[in-house]
Amino acid sequence: MISNQILQTTVDGLKAIARVELCVVDTEGKDVASTTGHMPGITKAAREFAMGPADSQEIQGYQYFKIYDEQQVEYVLIACGTGEDVYMIGKMVAFQIQNLIVAYKERFDKDNFIKNLLLDNLLLVDIYSRAKKLHIATDVKRVAMIIEAEEYKDSNILEIVRTHYGAANKDFITAVDEKDVIVVKELEDSEFPKEAEKTAESIISILDKEGIKDVRISFGTPAGEIKEVSRSYKEAKMALDVGKIFFEDRNVVAYSELGIGRLIYQLPIPLCKMFIKEIFGGKNPDEFDEETLTTIDKFFENSLNVSETSRQLFIHRNTLVYRLDKLQKTTGLDLRVYDDAITFKIALMVVKYMKYMESIEY
């Protein structure tokens, strides 16, 4: 069903062009959209006209027109005035609104199909038969993208993205819950994931101009056929969650870039606790002082290079070596040794994952 807001915008625009007052009412004669105040005496007349056989009629100085939805009268259009010009304008307006109803119904059908596709609610045979009926290409490369913003509940992000981004392309923009907006993007021949990243940045820019901040976007890997879109969507969901844990400083995260974080995210918490206890004993990495944590982060950032790390920390090389020796005595791990460094890095990521899971449980 087309919204009253869309109808109001439409009649306002058509009135500005045709300079004729217009009013759209339902079959009970109740106002739906109007370019003027309530026209006196139209309620009963509109109700009787809707039940009558005529498609158009002049009643009490107004022109009445029926607007159909699949051969059923959906609305009655009333044009203020009589004469050939007003009649022709009314016919064109009624035709425009009827086409709008058809377009929105088709979009609703496609939107419903895409939602069920993402949620794996369709059998394989239904996917291809419904796609053919809706004129949706099945062998086009697509990727699922998820848009999440803290302000989603207070602002209509779905309509903003549809209005500014989805109107002139073949992508599908929908929502399966009250939290996120999903874009099923058709990919061109350009390089992936750069194309998806460029689209994500464009959407973030659009939302930023609308005053919506703290937007995060994730995307999965390309789906070569329409049946694989749900897999790309699941990947995007995981990328969104894993990104919050291990890539807090990034607002665009790709599933293909999650690395070992993707594996850690799927570990059961009891196993994580056992692993941390084996590595650190009774000590939690969070208990390290700020100086030690900064040293560790910078050492990993510089690929275990002692000279470069000491230079960036503005400390003497021997001071860095002393800190690493002290850490080795505490944990039994020497970060200058590759295997120990790998173990320590994974342990820090596991702790980060455990803290995140604890935070969302409360």
C-alpha cells in the first residue's frame, strides 16, 4: 500500500504544475491527501461515486475520478472545478497515481522477496521462479551490505538511503529488523572489495549530511548467483559483530579482512577461559599497566622490530628490552620469539572477545 505521505507529495507536485486543487479520499470519503482544506460536501458524494458504475463524473462543481488497484477502487480523486481542462488534468493525475500504486506494489513484492531470500525462507525452486516473475536477474554478481547506526530508531535511515542512493540503480535496499538496513548491491566489473568500500563510504557521507553519525557498514563476499545472497548476508552480519570487537576504529569492515578474529568469534566462552588460564595463569592481561600495554601494541604494530618500536616510543633500545624481559618473567612468553608473539597476540584477542561477549549479556 502506498503511504499517505507519498500521495501528499505527489498531489502537491501535480498541483504546482497544473494549478488545480486536488483531493484524494478513500472509498469511505475520508481524506488521504489534499492540496487544500477539506472540500465541503464531498464525503457522501465520494462514497456514492465509489460504489457507482462510472469511472469519472462531475458532481456539484467538482470532477470525480476512480483510481484502481487490480480492478478494485482504491481511491477517489477530486479535482476542483469543471470544464474540459480540469477534466483532462484530473484524468492525467488519476493515471499518474494509479501508476504510482503499481510501482510501489511491485517494489513491495520485490522487497518481500529479498527479505525472505536473506533470511533463507525460500526453497531453491521458489527463489528462481519468483525472481523470474519479478524480473530480477539471477546470475548477476551481488554483495550484501549491512548499515548500522546508533540513531536508527530515531531516524528513518531506510528511506534516506532509498531516496539518495537506491533510486537510480539496480540495488535492493531493505530491512529485516528494527536495527539494521541491508543493501544488496549489484557489482560491476570493477575490482572487489574497492567497489563495495566506495559504496559504503558514499552511504556514510549521505547519512552524515542528514545528521546521522556513528554509522558502521559491513559487507560479505560476492555472491555469483541469487541463491548465494543469503550467504553473503550472513558473512556481513559476522563482519559487523567481529568489527565491533577487533576493528573499533573502522566504520567499514569487510568479511574477507576479518582474519583470525573470525575464528576467535566462533569459540565457546568456556574454551576461551581455559586458554587464557593456561597462557597467563591467574593473571588477566587487562591488569597490565598502561606502559606495558602501550609497549606491547607498538611492538606488534612494528612487526616485532625492536629498533623501530623504541624509536616510536621515544625510549632507549635497552629500555624496551628491559620491558620485554620483565613481561617474559611475568607471562613466560618472549615477544621477540615469533611463536610466543603469535600466542600472546591471540590471547589478547581472546580476552577482547570475552569482554565484548560479557558486555552484550548485561
